[in-house]
Amino acid sequence: MIRGMGEVKTASRRDRARKTRISIIRAAHKEFLEHGYHGATMAAIARRAGVATQTVYFVFHTKAELISAAIDMAVLGEDAPTDPEHADWWVAMLTARTGAEALEHFVRGAGLLYARAAGISEILRAAALTDPDVHAIWRHHDQQQVEGFRRAIEAVSTKGPLRSGLDPAAATDILLTVYGDSSYLLLTTDRGWTHNQVIDWACQALPALLLESGSGRETGHDRVHS
């Protein structure tokens, strides 16, 4: 019985620590979006989270670590963190019949991540220009994205050939440029597109940019401004 009670107390402490961590990350995400990386302070994040400033430093040590955690939670999700390559949409991409169908699964799945993470990712990108510590974190996240997009291109190319003269590296660059988080954010904020308009346009445009003619492009949707 005593050991059981100890286990309950340990689980309770872990649960409280997890909830505190999530509260801090949520608060940091909002603070970064509203004030930018350099304008956000650990004290303001602590106030927003309802904890002591010392608690924020104890859990995350530096503001750079905190923005990295905010991006991780935005990408992986909060309730049941899932690596994109273990998500249902990634599995659907791998089992698609055509290149265009595979691209559509990728576009729609990545779009869910962009809706959560594009804004904070852009804050990180801007801060990386002037802060060496943040630059190292940005490089880490950027490299993860590049590698993920490269694996997506490799999967798509098994369903239908890439355009003549287009190798996987160039196709990855095109995909990152046309449908990266910066492009998503530009269209949805500066240009006023809805999330669905961006997704439908990308499903139509990317097969034409990346796949050889006749590789199943007809599965793309023509609903950009519906």
C-alpha cells in the first residue's frame, strides 16, 4: 500500500510538471507571436502562464530553448505528440496509388502543421538573423524540415516519375519554396487566402511543377477560390 501511494504521488507530480510545461509553452507561443522573439520576456511569459519567472527558467533555462519547445509542440501536437512521419496522413502518402495522390496527402497533412506552427517558425527565422543561439536552433529545425521534405519527395517519386531533368534535391527545393511555412504564412496573412484556398491551390499546382506529365495529376483539385 505504501509503495502504491508513493507511485501515485510520483505520477501526480509528473502530471503537474507536464501541465506546467504545457502552460508555459502555450504562453510563450502567444507572447512570441504578439511581441516577437526579442520583445518577449521570460517574465511576461511567466505572467501569462500564471507561474513564477523562476519556474520558467527552471523548466527551460533560456528563451532560445523555450521557442524551440514552442515549435516542437506546434509541430507534434499537444495532447498526443506525434512525429509527422508517424501520422496517418504520412502513411496515406506512402500507400497512395499515384504521385499526385501522394502529393495531396502530403499537402493536406503538412497544412495542418502550418496552421499551428508557421507563425512561430517565422518568428524563429527572423530572430536567427541577429542571435547566434537562436540561429543554431533555427538551423536544427530547418534541417529537420528539409530532411522530411526530401523523404516525402522520395516517396512521391515511387508513385510517379519526377519531371524530366528534375532530381530529388531540386524537387525538394521547389517543394520547400512553393509550399514551405513561409509561403503558407505569406498567402494566409499578407494575401488574405484561407487555409483551404492554400491547400487546394497547392494540390493543383505541385503535381504540375514536380511530376512528369501523365503521372496522375488529374487527382488535384481545382477549387482555389471556391
